[in-house]
Amino acid sequence: MKIDCCDLACPEPVLRTKKALEELEDDSILEVTVNSVSSIENVKRFATKNGYESRVEKDGDKTVITIIKGYECAIAPKDEGEKFLDKTIFIKSDRVGEGELGDILMKGFLKTTLEFDKLPKYVIFVNKGVYLTTKEEHKEVIEILKEFEKRGVKIYSCGLCMNFYKIDAGELKVGEIGNAYDTMDMLLHTETVTL
């Protein structure tokens, strides 16, 4: 089966991939054609997370992701329950509140979180929050987030938000590009703290 997900906004490529895989018999192959970096990463991550083997091949300005249904790939073991809190930090802005104080509060809250023995499983950035993972003026926050990542916390920046603010995928300095499907999965299966 082949599906064309070019020029589709997040989360449509992942949702169409999911639906196509549900319709396929085991031992079948799905080819998903996409044309954005965020779609490539999101579809690949969805396939891996759900136990499917996938291959990525460039085809001019498009990319074909071949997903093999019926052959499970090796998936990394799930996070140890003792290591992480069952929480997600959901960040919707590049500051907490307004102005200079808002910048100071954001840095302070994130840095203080690193002092706890148990960290949240995920940190998700949406809207102007994506500036914190991409913009050089937020290098102090980026360094704090790199420490989160070293300790195993998964960090995601909304791909649609990055596109909206004309932030190229290459500008991402920490974490991965996320999508609406994964974001809602995380938010629905963990307690959420919003900043």
C-alpha cells in the first residue's frame, strides 16, 4: 500500500499512517511519501514506537518511508518507574508571565526542577515555547534542557509551531520535533504541569 502525505500539516501524516497500518494485513508493506523534515521524524518515530521496522529513502524533494508490518523491531525498554515522575511539563510560551521577570521565572523553574531526584518523563514545547529550544537568545535555557535530556527526559518541540514561526528544523538545539498525535498521547497518559 502507498499513501501520499506530502504538504499535510501535523498531525495528518501520522494519523494517515496509523489508519493505513490498521487496514493492512500482517507481513505487508506501507510506503508513506512525505516532504518535510518534521513529517519524516514523526512518521519514523510512530513506526518505531509501535514496533514496526522502517526504512527512509530520499526521492528528489520527497522522502519515502517504508514500514514493514508484521516484523517487530527492537524497541528500547520503557523508562524505569522509579526514575521518572508520571508527569509532563507543557510549556506554551518562552516565559512565565511577562517581560524580563517572565524570562527569569522560566529559567528558575526549569533549573530548580533539575534539583529533584525524580524528573518528569516529558517536556513539550508549543506556541512560542519552541523559541526556548531553538533561539540563541535562550542559550541558558537550552543548556538546562540539555541537562534534562542527559538524565533521560524526552523533549519535544511542536513541528507545526516551528513551521508557523518559520523556524527551520536545523535550528533545533535540544530534543526532537514533536507532533500532535504524540503530544496528545503523552498528555492523556501522564499528569500535566503547564508553564
